[in-house]
Amino acid sequence: MVGGWTAKQGYVAAGLGVTLIPALAATSVRPDIILLPIDAEDAPPRAVYAATARGRSLSPAARAFVSALREAAARIPG
């Protein structure tokens, strides 16, 4: 649903949260969002990103969430 997709990006750009972006959609994110890789280099070929607001520091909660995502991705058998 496009409305949900744009709303998620709006929340991220406003600094209200973090969302997951599949690599197939990475080229269509808003310019005020930056994508952070969350998988290890030897992970499966599908890339997923955590979207955060460009130019803003991550909140402690967002930092912890991205860290948890990276840890979970590292446990996925490749």
C-alpha cells in the first residue's frame, strides 16, 4: 500500500522512528532519509536497510534498535 509506505518514510524523516527498507525499494526513498546497512558482509544477498532521518543523530532508542537488527542479521545462516 503506497499510503503506508509514504507514511513510514514521513515518520522517519520527522525523526519519529526507524523503518525497514528492502533493497528493491532503496532507490525510491525520500531525499531526507539515509539508509544504514544492517547485515553482515557475508549475509544472504538480499539487502535490507534501516531508514533514519538524514542529518540527525540517532536517539538512544533508535541506536539500540539498529544495533539489535544488526545482531539479529548476523545470526541468520548464510
